[in-house]
Amino acid sequence: MTDIATRVWNHKWKIDPIVRSLIDTDFYKLLMCQSVFRNKRDTQVTFSLINRSTSVPLAHLIDEGELREQLDHIRSLSLTRGESTWLRGNTFYGKRQMFRPDFMEWFENLRLPDYHLERVGDQYELTFEGSWPEVMLWEIPALAVLMELRGRAVLNQMGKFELQVLYARAMTKLWEKVEKLREVPELRIADFGTRRRHSFLWQDWCVQAMLDGLGPAFVGTSNCLIAKNRDLEAIGTNAHELPMVYAALAQDDAALAQAPYDVLADWHEEHEGNLRIILPDTYGTEGFLRNAPDYLAGWTGIRIDSGDPATGAEVAIKWWQDRGEDPRNKLVIFSDGLDENKILELYQQFAGRVRVSFGWGTLLTNDFRGLTPDNGLAPFSLVCKAVRANGNPTVKLSDNPNKAMGPEAEIARYKRVFGVGDQAAMDVVV
Amino acid sequence: MTDIATRVWNHKWKIDPIVRSLIDTDFYKLLMCQSVFRNKRDTQVTFSLINRSTSVPLAHLIDEGELREQLDHIRSLSLTRGESTWLRGNTFYGKRQMFRPDFMEWFENLRLPDYHLERVGDQYELTFEGSWPEVMLWEIPALAVLMELRGRAVLNQMGKFELQVLYARAMTKLWEKVEKLREVPELRIADFGTRRRHSFLWQDWCVQAMLDGLGPAFVGTSNCLIAKNRDLEAIGTNAHELPMVYAALAQDDAALAQAPYDVLADWHEEHEGNLRIILPDTYGTEGFLRNAPDYLAGWTGIRIDSGDPATGAEVAIKWWQDRGEDPRNKLVIFSDGLDENKILELYQQFAGRVRVSFGWGTLLTNDFRGLTPDNGLAPFSLVCKAVRANGNPTVKLSDNPNKAMGPEAEIARYKRVFGVGDQAAMDVVV
């Protein structure tokens, strides 16, 4: 029987919007946004989309008009009453009223600022300028739009039947991962895959698969809309943009060296418990921990997001031990380039020595590798980062020189200030 | 959006009927039925369901009440106007009005006769008695009902999500077969999988997969309802029940020896071209061909349905050569226990020497092997055969002693009359 209403619904959209809600974003974006709103509200920033996979010619694959339609649609979104009620009333990380009334009032009135889109060769230059708390909310939807439009370009070439088989295969592939993971019921895994997901519906399916297959080993999703719709925990803490912008605002080298700790001092004031997670790699993990103030060792844990993850975890364990902390009470969150085998390997290596948790991203929500003849749906490395703050360029070093960003001279300066020596280069897959 | 109408539709059935149409059956049943209607209309027969896989305890798995409901529903069916129009007006095997008006009139008024159902240990004894043209139409729906009810018993234990993954896996599995097969575009394959299908919807999906994936290499389906709905060729010729019943009606050994040829004489009168396919194995292929009248060598081809298929084809090739026929003009249809590898192997072996075609059954429409933990959806060997005709028991020998049926003394007599010596026993998978 044909469902006429659904058909009409699907055709009444001029476009088929990829992002339909302002909370179809990562939870940590909202936490950071509130922090920025409170501490650095008037900072002027520029965010820019960077395709690290230059072999994927986005401007050839994606029509500029369609891209603009999707971005324009996002600019038309505002928080719905239900979304606002959820943000105001829900318990996050065990805390009621995580989002304060002044922030919520601001959020309820927010429309995302304008974007600047230009085609440069076979890539797009997509930038967002304005006040930090507004511009920062573009990151996740912009990435999701680009990823999905590129996917649609491939899907549009496929027949109805091929599509059905494609999704059957993708489901089978994910379910085989779930079956592997559920052999270790002590795992703790969250979905971190919003930004590079195949599509919203697919991410939602992946979350259901994890929930159904892993039970309590699946601890939640970073996607607020899915967390709300499915009554799951919204997961996430903070990201590199905080130290990157704080650092760019520093007036001199001394202030620069202090900037990453300023970020965590602000965070410390606002959050406790499982939200006190150090992200140490922005300007090199070793130097960061070496110079860290004592109170940081009292934080709950650390997130390892670049470099060799096992090495990063060992460094953290040693650091806690040196500071008189028992690592077995500490949480290590792995979130860089994970797949099921890496998850199991890291778990086996560190279970018992620290508490271990995983933020599983792209290869959870977008593993279509090998499912189309020319691999046209394989995920690729797209990021959207703060590149300027109040006129100064930002810099990211991380623990992998292949992930470094910023003007050369500034990178050199940051390396000097933060005492970063030689780093092992690692391929950036996603 | 919820499709309320579909929901209401699905709930308005007291049961969810497995067979919803009298033409949800194999095409050869209708061809044979017309032949029987013309030549042996008043023969009284008994058909009986036999589960050759005694390890599958059907009476434990299937509720007797539910089974009765399904069978009763089939008894309530009659030919719809659209079905009748299709049978009367469609071209089958290049011929208009394949079904004659007197037969169609009879068929339009037909309701299937009563059944006798009894539980015996962990199996059901299900028999049908009455005039041959009526009773014979029970075979396919009865098999489909038993197969599907057993499947439902397993599916009922599964969650919504497990079901989705199950079908995703089954789709992936079939599609991988299709991808293997389409590397040889010269293949000719038909769906013969109605009787032991997983379900009607699944068979229909399999047919679409074959159509989409194989294009002209997929020549049609034995299922009349699917052929009608999807405008495909209905495929099929004749089966063992004709020689089995003709043989049971024979008055003495001489008549018995002649019975299989009488069947084909009647068929010869009615059909030509690609419908003139010999099914030689009912009482042993070698003896059948040795004693066959000359005109049979002029028929289009042969169907190999038991024994080692390559051996069977070699025997046929040699027979044609001995009778002065060029095997390259002849058609060999393989239809026993095929899977994609067997199909490719037989094709490689015989392409160029004869015309080759495949009737792919159970492992096309019901390959759920390995997809549930205890393999509870694996297909099994269920048949529904004529066991008596006008009071005499029927006998089937075939080219595999494991497929032999009938009272011991009668089997011995048939072996003597048809000169059947030692036979190689082969496992009956499906």
C-alpha cells in the first residue's frame, strides 16, 4: 500500500535537508558554546572548512547551488520549543540545568550567521566569520552537509535495487563489528560520529544497532538530537578549538604558554566529575602534562585524540603516577581513528590499569569502504576549524605533525613556546 | 510518519496468510493440471507431505491450530478475475491460449479439496485425497505453508532489530551469489524456488535481485503470481507425479514399463518447442533412455533432477549422439540442489556441448543457512508427493536411492521392471 502522506511529505521540501535541527550537533559543542558565551563572548573568529583528503574533488562532486541550499536551510533553523525544553530540563552527566537560563535565552534566539562560499579549483573554500559562540555552531552541520552531499552524488547514480543491497551490506558490516565488540561486555563506547556520518538516518540506525547489540556497553551518543529522540545520554566534553582560540588571543609568548591551562581553569570552574577530561594534545601532550598545574592531576581523565593512542595512554598513566594519583581511578577516552579491532586491542592493553572508554566516530557512522565499485563512499578527512581569532591566526600542532595547522612561522613559534621536539608522523585516515 | 492504513490492513487479517492466491504456485503444476484434466480427470489420488529431514520436528515447531488456519485459508481461495484473465490471455512459451477454455472454466470454479492433518510424534501427517487435478494443486501451497510456519517459529523469537540485520545479511548473501553469476552473462537461470521458499515476500525480493543483477541471464520464475505481477516469463514443464501416477495405474508389468512413455506421448500431443523436456529419472535415467521411442530424441531437451548432474548430462549427450541428434541443439536443464558454484561449474563443463539452463530452487529463495545462531532457518527437505492412485501405491526411484519412495515390495518390482541396477547414493540437502 502506498503511503501517500509520506510521499507528499518527502516532496514538499524544495530540498531534502541534511540538517533539520540546531541540536543535530555534538553535545560538546553546546558545552563549549556555553563556556565561550560566558568567558569569550565577543571574540571574533573565522572558521574554515579544510578537506585534508585532497584526492576527493568536492567541487566536482557537489553542485554549488545544492550546497548553498543546504547551508541556507541551516541558517533558517532555530531551536524548537521541545529542543529548548530538553536542553533546559534534561539531566546531563548527572547534573540538572547544565545549560543556564541566560545561555538558553541566547540560544533560543540564535540563527546561524552567514557563510562565505567560493570554489577554488576542485575544492570549496567555505568560511564562517563572526562572534565565537555563533560561528562555532557551524562546524558540525557544515561537515555533515559536505559529507552527505558527496555521498548523495554517488547514491544518485545507483538504482533502487543497488541502494537496497548497499544498505544491506553496510548494515551487515556494522553488525559484524557489533558482534565482535559484544564479546567484551565491559567495554564502554559512545557514538562520536556526527560530523563525518554518512547521513542522519544512517547515524540513527547505527546508534540503534549499538544500543540493541551492546546494551550497557553503549553509553550514549554525542548527537544531541538522537540523544533526545531516543532518550540516550548525550556524551562529550571539550575540543581543540578552546585552546586554539585562547592561544591565538595571547598577547605574548608567556601568555601563549599559559593559554591551554587558562582554558581548563575556566572549565574547572564550570564543570566537575566526568566532564573534567583533559584534552592535552593541542600543542603536544608531553609538554602540556609536564607543565600542567597540580590541580589538573585531580581531574577525572584524559582524552587521547592524536598520535599513537597506546603511547598517549602510557604517558598519561606515568604522569598520574608521578603526581601521586592512582591511574586505576582515572578515565582514558580514546577517540582518534577507531575501528572495532583498535577498540578491542586498546581495551585489552589498558583494562585494569585505567578506566577505559571509547568515542567511536567515522568508522562507526560512515564505514562504506569497499561497498561501491570505485569506493566512492569511503569516508575522507574533512575538518572545520577556527583559523583566526581577533585577527590572529590559530595554530594546532597535536601529537601528529600530519594534523598540524596554521602559518609556518606561527607553527615554529608554538613549537618553541610549548617545547615540542620531534614527533612521529602518522597517516590521517579519517 | 506512520502509515496507519497499512497497519490497519495488516491487523485486519485474523491470520497473516502465507498463500494468498491459487496461482501462487509453480507454472508446471498448471500445465500438468491441464494435462491431467484432459487425460486422467477421474483418477483418485492421495498426496502426502513427507519431511525427509526428520531432525526438524515440525510438530514441535508449528502450532497445529495455526497450520489449520493457513490450510483453511487456502481452501477459501479461488481464481480472481485478473488471474483468470492473465492465464487465458497471456503468452506462455511463445504460445497464446496455452490454457484451454474448458480447463479455465473448471479452474475458475475450483476450491481446493479438504485435507487430513494428524500429529504423529514430532511430525505432522498431512494428506490430501480426491480427484487428481484438484488434489495436485495442494502440493506447492502446502509445502510453502509448512516451510514458512517453521520459519515464523524462529522469527517470532527475534527482536525488531535482529530481524532487520537478518534480512540485511540474507540480502547480502544472495547478492554475492548474483555478483558471482553475472560474471558469466551467457548463463540462463530461472527461479524454481516457490515450494521451499522462506516466504512469498522473500521470494519476490529474490526474483527482483536476479532480474536487477542478471538481466537477460534471468529468464523467469516458476511462480505464476510473481510472473504475473512482475511481467516475467512463467517457467516450467512437467514433474515426476505424471509418470508416478501413470505407473501406479498400470495393470501389469508390461503396462508399467510403458507408463513413463505414455506420459510423454500425451505431452507430445499437447506441447511443442521448449515445453518438450524429458524428465527421465523417475525410474532410472539409463533404462528410460535405453528403451525410449525414437521420437523422444527429437524433443528439445532433458531435465536432470537427481543423481550426479554431470553424469546425467553425459548420459543424455551420449544418447542423443547415438540417436543421430546433435547435442549442441539440445537443452539440458539442471534443477537439483543447485547453488551458484554448482551452476558455474556445470556451465563451464557443458557450455558449447549442449544448450544449458538452470532451475534454481531452494538455495535461491531460502538460503538462511548460518544466519541464526542455531541455524534454525536453514532449509530442509520437505516434499509433497502422490502416494496412491486409484488405490495402488506409487513408487519413485530417481537416480539417487536416498530419494526413493514407495512400499519396499513395489520398489523391488519397479527396479526389476525398469532394469535399475546399483545406484550411487547422494545426500539430499534440499
